[in-house]
Amino acid sequence: MALTHNEIISIMKLFRESPFSNLHLEVSDFKLVLSKNGQGMTSLEQAVPAGESPPNEQQIPGRGGMAEQAASPAPAWPEIDRQQLAREGLEVITSPMLGVFYRAPKPGEAPFVEEGSPVAIGDTLCIIEVMKLYTSITADRQGAIKQIYAQDGEMVEYGQPLFLIKPQADSNGK
């Protein structure tokens, strides 16, 4: 199995935006080692399979120098006043990982939840895909969905707000 140039760049982008500090990937005769230093830059060691030309510095995430860092947009998620939400009895459910956010199990199917939907502990709220691995994100509390922050099919980051929920006590008073 050989990785394409675009797959390598995708892996590097996912790594750069992940909470991980090191990545070591070996596939056949291909070896990719990434590491973040104090500036959040990535370093690349032998990331181009034999016979392919290496990408230029501007194509490698984290290697574009200060100009790239200055041009990087701020997080795309909304500003949330968590103290205000706590006063209103609302809680934020955030993304546990970097990946693509999907509201429905398959394209064209109904979303798992809508704004106003009641949820129980264990109900699926969404799916996050990372390199063809799909992870169901489930409710860890009973309540009602008040707001959905992420858009279907968009890349979400670790810690990014996905849902606003109004928790409700279950039948045991918890």
C-alpha cells in the first residue's frame, strides 16, 4: 500500500491540528515521522516515497514559516460564554477529536438529532470520521439539544463545540 502525495499532506494537516505531539507512521518502505516543537511546527523525515518529487515548503503544513502562521485563521467555532451558559443551566458538548462531522448515519438519511430533540444517555449525536474510521459521539447526559454548532460535512477540531444541551434529571434524580 503506497500513500499518495495528497494523503501525506492530509495526514500532516490532521496531525498538526491534533492534540498529539508525535507521529511515527511506517507503510511498506515508506516512513513518516512528525513531531511538534514548542512553536507547534511540524518536522518531516523522509516523507516522500521513492520516485516522487518532494512537496515544496509552502505545501507542507507548519513549514511555511511566520507568514503561514500569521495567515492561519482563528478557530472557526463560535465564542461561547461558558459562565453565562452555566447560569442558564446549559452545557456544551465538544468534539473529542479532529475529523469530519456528520449529523446523519449516511448521506440523505435523517440526522441523529435536531435542535429541540430530547436525548438520553448513550444516544448517538453525530459521527466524526478520521481517515475512513467513523466514531459515534454519544450523549453522556440526558437532556434536550438546544443548538447544533457544527455543520454537516465540515472539519471539526479537538475541543470545538458541537452541541449545546439543556441537561435534565433522569428518573433517579441525577
